[in-house]
Amino acid sequence: MPIIYALVARGTCVLAEYTATSGNFATVTRSILEKISASDSKMSYKYDRHVFHILVDRSLTYLCMCEEEFGRQIPFTFLEDIKNRFRSAYGEQAQTALAYAMNDDFSRVLERQMDYYSNNPDADKVRKVRGEIDEVKSVMVENIEKLLQRGEKIELLVDRTENLNNQAMQFKKQSTQLKKAMWWKNCKMMIIIGLVVALILFFIIAGICGGMSFKKCK
């Protein structure tokens, strides 16, 4: 997925976030949130093969991380869309909300829109209709080291979604096989215990009844 990670925050207080893969995005983005200005602006920071695109509006930060080859125009269209949806849903609540207060509901919105802007060809048509091409061209792209303090280093770790999906499927298969094996093992154990108990009862009753012929119990 070209859009790998997205969040909405007020300062360093993250209100909602979503990612379809794994990595240390939370650590890296917290470093970014600590450094950027709260005034309205658009900016992009490059790190290796990934770019953090940032839209700040009314003290709220809308951020997404994409692969570099995905460009800048669609990510900023995505951020504008997220900004409008978030503002429409929560209004002024976001100015006083606690961390992750909107995560349960809005993370699903982030997931849905990330998938749309990453995979739907109509997303680029939306951008062109809105006339955002020239505006995005003016957004400066800087290396993330310029944002960090001198000597401060961060390492961005990203696992490919395809690899994770394969690992998840393999894990699910192994887990199912293990559950079946444990179920059969438990069944065999219960059968053995049942047979042992039945034999013990048989011999006890046989002893009480005068042997295998059960003469006393007839």
C-alpha cells in the first residue's frame, strides 16, 4: 500500500491513527510532531525511500507516510479529505480531546480512505478536479534530518504488507494445525482415561460379586 501510515494529532497528542503494516512509525512520528509548528502549513520530510507528508490546520496535524515513488499530489489530496472528514465528525471536540479519543471510530475512516487513495485510479481524478496540482508543487520537500536536532538519529523500520500477509496466513495455518493436533491429543487422552476407569470399576464390581462370573450379584 503506497500510503502506509496516517494519523490525526493535536500537538504531540495523537487522536487517531492507522497502519496496515508494522514498523516503528509511532516512535518516528512522535519525534516529528514534537518539532513541527502548530501554525497552518504544508510540508514533506523525506526519510530514505519514504516521505512524511504533513498538513497543519487549526492546530491539528494530519500526517501520512508514503513510499517516495507515490509522489506528493495524491497524499496531500488524501490529507485534505481526512481533514474535512475529521472536522465534520468532531468539530471543536478535537481541541480538548484526550489521546486516542477518536481512534476507535476514525481509524476505520483512515483505513478506508488510505485504501481508496492508494489503489483506486479515480483518486487521481479527484485531485485534478480540485485543482490542487499547482498548490502541491509549492510544498517544499526536505530531508528529515533538518527537522531533528543535531546528533539526533531515528531509524525507520517498515515491514512490507505482502510479507506480513504471507506470515499471517502461515501463522493461521500453523495455528489451525496445532489446534487440531491438540484436540486429537486431548480426545485420545480422555478415551484412555475412560477405558482405565471402566476397567477399574469392572474389577471392583467383579471382586464384590464373587469373581468374573458375578455369582453373588445374580
